[in-house]
Amino acid sequence: MPRRESYSDTFTGQADKNIRQILCEDPDEEDNRQRLRRILLNVIKNELTPRQKEIIMLYYFKNMDIVQIGKMLGITPQAVSAAMARGRLRMYRILKYYLI
């Protein structure tokens, strides 16, 4: 039975757009955005597992989708999605202390 090649990324809400804006927009735009971007990058670098870090970096910085990342890493899109969800949850849990 052939593997399913289509997979939809169901996490496409406002939080995902906000993360992309923080990471990808011009860092000189606003001091608060710079601070948040530094914090977020430190969290990614220091608090995520190597797999989560790689997937988050490919998804947000290289603008790859879940299927492309799965093919590149040799894992299923479902495994990519699960690792990304765990990484995001960990990032949000840490970031909430900086944002309060």
C-alpha cells in the first residue's frame, strides 16, 4: 500500500502567523519585537530537542511545509506535526513567563 502523500497542517491559526512575523520580519521595526525575537530564538536554541529545533527552524525560517520536511528528514508528516506541536507547546510554556 503506497504511503499517503498529502497532509494538511491544521495549525495555521493566528499564533502561527504571529510567530512567523516575529521571526521573519525586519528586526529594526520595533524594540519590543527585537526583544521577543531574541527570547524566542534563545528558547528554540536552548530548550527544544534537536529534532524539534530542526523542524521548527525548517518550518519557520525556511518556509517549508510539513510534507517537505518529512521527506527531507525521512519521517512521516504525522511525526513532523507531532514533533512541531510538542516544540510549540514547550516554546509557549516558556514564553508566557516573559510575556506576563
